[in-house]
Amino acid sequence: MRRLGHRGLITALAEGNVVRVMLLFYLAPVWAMVGGWLLLGERLSGTRLFALGLAMLGIGLTLGVTSEALDAPGANDWLALSAGLAFSLNNLATRAADRVPLASKALVSFVGSALLGGLFCLLLRQPLPPLDLTLSWQIALLALGWLVSMAAVQYGLTHLEAGRAAVLVVFELIAAVLSSAWFGSHAIGPNEWLGAALITTAALIAGWPERPLSIATRSTCA
């Protein structure tokens, strides 16, 4: 599911409006929070909903929403929306499969990527690049880094509630903006800094442990 979402996002970014695509894709936390409530029985607290609202506002400021983002959706917009939905469904499935070993979850990502990548190479008639020593080392280092990152993601999604993880995952947008500025391809303005501050605040609120229900509340709910 994650690989389908990744392919859909890349295609939508290549063919559509980047800001609209990213805005629609980053609706994924909304789907994950609603899915965690409906499918996993997670509690929708006011604090978590407030954190989600802050995160969505921060996303809008960071990406720079204009009037074009409010136009009628097209095919690429629906593709971006479905990519975000696929990512959130993958996160929900990872959370639900908490008894599946972590190594198995991480390995599935590699197998799925290899199968989908090979399928797209066949469909697009794209030949594989010739392997040399330098490229082999680069592939090995990339695979190692990807394995570590996927293991960390799978561990976090397994041990965190889907609604809380959904807000924390948005923090990757800050990493993308800072990386772009670091490499000199994008200057960070006031809106980006404000959006990053809102997303960081939302992540801190979502990551803060909530107080358990009181005994009286539990007995009343029972």
C-alpha cells in the first residue's frame, strides 16, 4: 500500500501543480486519525484534534497556498489524494498488525518496491542501468539507509496510536524544507518559518503523553 502511494505521489508531482498535490497528499493525517477512530477504536481527544488543526495550518503556510489551490480538482489531484489515503491505510495496517515481527514489516517494503519497480520498468520499457563497482556501493549504502529508516518507521507506527503518529509524520515536511534551503535551492521566508513552528508545536502536542481516564470516567463508560 505504501509503495502504491509513493508511486501515485511521484506521478502527481511530475504531472500536476506541486502545491496542490502536496496539500492534498498531506491530508493523510486526517484519514489516519479518522481511520484510527473508526477501525481501531482510538479516542479522538480535543488535544489531538487541536494538534491536527495546527499541523494542517502549518502545512498551508509552509507550502504557500494561493487561489490556484482552490480550483476544481483534476486527475492529478485525485491521484495525490489517493496517494495520501494509501499512506494512511498502510499506517493503520502497520498499527493493527502489532504482533507481526518488525523485520517482516521492514522486509515487505523492500519486496514491494522491487516488484513494483520491476513492473514499471517492463511497462515503460526502461532498461536497467549497467552495474559497476561505484553504482553497486551506492545501491548498497542506499539499501542500508533505507532499511534503518523503514525499521524506525515500522517500529514507531507499531507502538504509537495512528492518530498521534499521523501528526508526528507531518514533521517530515520541515525536514524537506530545511534540506532544500541547505542545498541552496529554496530560501526560507517568514511563512515557512511560521509554518514550521506550527508543525513543530503540533508534533510536540501530539507526542505529549495524555492523562489516562479517571476511574470514575471509566466506570461511567463501562
